[in-house]
Amino acid sequence: MHLDLTFVLSLVVITVLTLALAGWLLSVLWRLFMPIFQNRGLWRAARSLTWRMQYSRRRRIKKRFDVLEDDDEDEDEDDELDSSTLRVLTALDAATIVVDGDDEVERASASAYRWSLVKNDEIANDQIAEAIQKTRQGEGRQKFDIVTYTADDLVKDSEEDTHVTARPHWLSVTVSMISERRAVVLISDQSEAKRFAQTRDDFVTNVAEQLLEPADSLASIGQAWSQSTNEVAARDGKVISTQARHMHKLVSDLLLLIQAQEKVTPSEENRLDLGALVRRVVDSMTPDRGVRIHVRARDGVLVNGSAVQIEAAVGKLTSNAVRYSKKNGVVTVVVDTARDENYAAIRVIDTGLGIRPDEQEHIFERFYRGSIQPNDAVARNEDAVGLGLAIVKHVALTHRGTVSVWSAPGQGSTFSLFLPKATK
């Protein structure tokens, strides 16, 4: 193939000129855009903007994905306890039971099984089961006390190895909701305190009963000596008689105080007519110094309770009213329905010495005696020991009631004992 020399030379010149022009154009462009690429702040801003756009895009995608899974998450929300709730339940001193929406026990302390509260992953105590339902129905937190016994299977399994007796457990229970479907039961074991109190009360009762007879014997001896013609013997006899009566009253009041703390369970057998009970108590009293006792009792005011305890409380309130009344004064005992018609009210009203305002919050404490005391010799020599109003308070508490006082120095006092009325 024959090539023309002129054509070849022309092609070489055009190629060289093209390359030169391209180099020149690249040089111009480089000088133009180099300052922009050397500006690092602008470069970082561009990179940051790119990252933010990518992040926003990822978030939009995630939100769309979450919306698609909302229904599944709502259904599984209560499937498992979250770690923070577990840590709180573990840190509590109380035993716990967690019940799911199907009333199955999801988590329970070992004590709950030992106390016969849980069996086969179900609540085994009817009172707790009922409280859970009430809480679910919107009746709020439920609090109550129960007595249970050691689970039968634990007693049987331990016969060969360790002897476990089915002794009672006194428990304080609180039931509340911790989520839409899940309920928690908190159980506080009061057994040790209860057993200690029982042991203490049994000891005090035994000692007190043993002291009553010697006190009566000393009172008889003192009474005999006080009639002696020997002045010294007669004086000593009066002292012995007075102290023996004081001891007898102290021991009797201690026994009443212990009895006033015994739990009362309402039943048909312990339904009481308050009007008849108050009249019976007042009829047995013989007020001195000319003080009269009037009774105004509404018919048909019924309560459930211990006749012995309520009679003791009414007797203490009425005898105190007589003691602090002036000569020839009047004490009024009223039995009626309280403002809250679910309660009965016994009011003991006197127009005697009254109680100072700063002492009224202390008068229901054991062995507390106010600063205002009778000057009359007969009233002053009464064998008061400071337990009367403490007995009244415990009778009220035992019967799930209350006691209150209104008083003003020189004007008298009104003591009000409120007791739940018997349910029909």
C-alpha cells in the first residue's frame, strides 16, 4: 500500500496540535477549580451534607418498617418482663408474684410456694385471686392480711429428712397492676412479729393472772389492819389496802389491754345491739359525788364484735367521764348512727374539767395522764393507772373503727367511739 508523504505529515501535525490544545484546556480548568478543592471547610460541609442526607433516608426507611411492625409489637409488649422491672422486684424485701393477663403465674418467689399461695403456676389463695380480679376491674390497689399454712407437699416431702410443721404464716398482701395486663402481688411476712407478740402477751397474761390472787389477799389484809385500834397498824393497813387495789386494777387493765388486741371476725354469733350493751354497762355502775348518767340510745344499732371488749371500752369512757365531772354533774351516753351511715357511734359527754389542747394527742397512749386532775378527794383517790383510753383505742382498732375526742379546759369532753355497723 502506497502512502502519500504529504498526508502523513499533515496527520502528525493535526495530532500534535490536538494534544497541545487538550493540555492547554486541562491547565486552564485546573487553575480554575484548584482553590475550591483546597478549601477543606467547604469539603467537610459537603461530606456532612451527604452523610445527613443518607442518615435521614435511613431513618425514613426505619420508620416505615416500624409502622409495619406496630401491631406485632403491641401484641408482644407484655410477653416478658423488662430488665428494669425485674431489678426492682428483686430488690424488694417482700416476696412477689407476677400474674399475666391469663391469670397464670409468670414469676414467683420461693416463699409464695411455701406459703401455699402458688401451686402449678396458678394462684392457690382465693382471697388473692379475688383481689387480682378487683384490681383488673379498676378498683385500685388492694391491701389485706391473710393467714396461711405451710404447703402440704413441702410438709410431706420433708418427713424423711427435715421435720417441717404446717405452722401458720401471718402475711400482709398488696395487689396492684404494673402494666395493662400484668398484676403484681407483694407479700410481707409478719409471722415473726406476730409470734413474738403472742409469746409476750401469753407471758404477761400468765403473770397477771398469778398476781390477781395475791393482790386480793393483800387488800383483805390491809382492810383488816385499817380497822385496828392501833393507830400505826390502822395507817399501814390503809396503805396496804390502797396499793393492793391499785395493783389489782393495773393487772386487770393489762389483761383487758391484751384482750382488746385480739382480732374480731364478724359473724352472726357476735352481732351486738349497742343500745342494750350500753344500758347494761351503765346499769352496773354506781357513780359517786352525786354524778348522774343518762343514756340516749337509738334502737336497732347493730355491730359485729366482742361484747367483752366493747363493754370494757364503754365502761372506761363512762367511768372517766364520771371521775372528771364536777359534783352533781351529768354524764350523757349517746348511741346513734354516725354521719357515715356505715358506722355506729357511741358518744360519752361530760361537762367536767376538760383536757388541754396540747395533751389531747397523747391521752390514748399507755400510762399517760393529763395535767388537769380532779381536786376532789374521792375522785383523786381513784385507782387510775393510765391504761383506760389505751384500751378504748385498741378496741376501736380491733373492730376496724376509730375513737376521737373534743375537749376544752373547764367546759368538758366528748369522746366518740365509731364502729362499723353489722352488714345484713
